[in-house]
Amino acid sequence: MSHNNQKGSSRKDFLRKVGYGVAGAASFPFVVTAKRTSGDRPVEHLSNRQWGSSKEMVRFGLIGAGWQGQGDLSVALRHAGTQVTAACDLYESRLNKCRETWGSDLFVTRNYEEVLERDDVDAVIIATSDHWHERIAVAALEAGKAVYLEKPMVQHVEEGANILQAAEKTGVPFQVGSQRTSSILFEKVRDLIQEGAIGTLNFVEGYWDRFSAIGAWQYSIPPSAGPDDIDWMRYREGLPQKPFDATEFFRWRNYNDYGTGVAGDLFVHLFSGLHMILGSKGPNTIMATGGLRYWHDGRDAEDVVLGLYEYPEAPTHPAFSMALRVNFADGSGGGSKTRLVGDEGEITINWSDVTLRKTELSERPGISTGSMGEAVREEYDAWYAEAYPESRAQIINPREFVYRAPDGYNDVYDHFGYLLKAIREGSPIVQDAHFGLRAAAPALLTSDALREKKIISWDPETMSIISS
């Protein structure tokens, strides 16, 4: 493999100087345009953020150049003042694709260390399989590179401490790549909750269902792929060596050696979005059930998982219960939705809109004396009329409100916008290492609870298992 070894001036000092912000509320407001109506439903159309331009160039290196990594990088490069200078992957064809996309002079390598050594790399996107997350992220931080680390932050809960320590020690910007925390839709839900739009929260449910082979992680396996153009031994570094297996390499999410199962891969999005909305640190009780129901292709991962969680009362939210689900054989066609329920309404979050439905209990509780004798019924009716006198008719306010993202809105773009602002200005990052671990841990522990058939107690403050 030929490498381009030209390097630019060092900017590690610049990254260390600006540092990274502690977890906090995002400070960039979105804009709401004029209200419209759809039937009797007021509709508000949210506007894209304006990130502006910057003369301060941020140069990205990509580590893990599969479809996720290349997709992340493509979105990052839509921002002004960005470029890519290096790419790393263990499969030669992906590196060829990177050069086809971003230029034949792009530095490419199979060794991530060579990317981290380069002075013309200011930030790295780490989009490898999960079992490489912790070691590459720590090495990148120690090399002074700002980090965008794909979710989940770690493969195993105990790995989180190493990233926390590295982030705190180096002060380099670090962000986990679960984009819902930067979405204008989720920020709108946060505002509605804080305004008391649904009263007191008591229940949350979410699901992420699919009905396709690729959606169930049966990714394409090139017939020509083999150990000549894939560094299999490096891929399994730290694991017992075994003969090359193309299925495991390309469909790694299906296997416990490399992935985190459907809960680690998808529930983490639901935890991340919810924790941003509520300012929550997470649940203290984790339960789960599920199994392998359809995709009997040799995988370790379940294809149906249901999780139940108890959130304790916290300064930013009341105690509530949550139910999550993933079904990779959903014959209804699949889909994703999150619903927050309070005693005065509900908020439903879809891909491109948020719906608020308001309800309220009647001040008159109703009468249920039909099974009683006439004398008792008449007695109760008289008492009820005095206790709950009929009031004058009231105007019926709208019960449903819809908030829509603009056509083509991409929350990954906003997610990179926050990272770039942190790199250039030292502004706060919401999804920092602490936030990332508090979102990843309950997702990872869901699989443990399912497979070990036990209830797990988790301390979201100290980020540690209490008992199981």
C-alpha cells in the first residue's frame, strides 16, 4: 500500500488550549417559523440552525471506514472549514473507496496509530466495530486529537473508566456519536417537558423495529474478500486467534466478540435522547427478556429484546418507568418511535416530527351506581349534583400540536456542528464521556440482564453496578 506522508503544522497545542466543556445544556436555540394548521392541529415548522463559516480549519482523520464511518465523515465535511487528511481501515477496498471519494492523494493505512501520529490530523472519527472503541479513543485523546466516537461509547461497562480518565486528563474535546442529543426535535421535546406540557411524567416507551435483511445486520459479503486484503489478525487483536471468517468481519454486529447486541447498538440511541431531554443520569433498575426468533444465521445476538427500567426521582425529573423494544422480524414493516407520557398528555417523537397531545381529567369524576338499588342511586345522584355542580360550557382548546423538522434536516450535521464549536471555541459538549457512559451502560446491561436472567441494580451517579 502506498502512503502519502506529507504532514502539516502541529495543532495539538491549539486543541489542548481550547479544551472541552463539561456536560451541560446546549446553548444554541432553534427557530420556530409561523404557525400553520393541519385540520384542527396547529403545526410549527422548526428551522435549521445556522452554523456560519469559520477560518479555523479542522482536519479529520477517519478510523473505521465502513458505511457508518464514511457516512459520518461525509456529513462532517459539509461544515465550512473542514477537510479530511487520512483514513484507516483493515479492508483494502474501503480505503480505495475513500480515495475515490476524497482524492487519490488521501493518506490511507491499516494502522490507526499512523493516523494519530500525523500533525495534519486535528480530530478523528472512530467508527470501528465496538470492541476497538475504548483502546482507539484513549490513544486518540492521549495523542491530542479531538474525538468523535461512534456509539456505544464502549463494548463493556468497565472500559468506560479508561475513557473518562483520558478525557479528563487531556482536556481534549470528546463526543459520542449518538446524534439525538443535538436534534432540534429532541430539544423541542426538552422545552415542552420543562414547560409542563404533559404534566408530571410517569412513563416512557420506545421501540426500534426493522424488517429487512440489511436492517437485521446481514450485510453484503464480497466474494473476493479474504485475508489478502483484510487484516484479520489485527482485527482480532486481543481475542483468541481463529481462521479468517468473512461473515464475522462484515457482519460483526451479530457477534459478541465484536458488537454489543441490539440493545447496545440501538437502545443506546433511545437512552441518549431521553437523558438529554430530561437531564437524567439514568435508571437504577434494569430488567430484560427476549431471544433469537427469526435470524438463525449463526449469530450470537438476539433479534428480539424488551427492556424494562426504573428511573428514580432526580432534581430534573420525577420517578418514572420505561419500556424499550427492538424486533428485527417485525412483519408490520418496522419503524421507530419514542413516547413520553404524563398525567396531562403525551409527546410522541417520530423521525421528522414531534406530536404533543393534551388531555385533562374532568372535574366531575362520573357516576358508577348502576348496580345499586333505586333509593341508593337517587341518594347518590343528589349528593353528586351538590358536590360536583355543572359548570358553564368551556371553549375546547386544541388537543394536538405538531412540530416538524425542515425537509432534509440531518441531526448528524448538527452533532458535528457542536463538536466543531467545541474544538474551535471550547464550548460545552452535551454528549461527553460521562454522558456517553451513562447512556451506554444501561443499554449494555440490558443484554446482561437478559442472558443471565437477572435484575441488575445500577448507580447512575457513580456509574457502577450495585448488585445483580
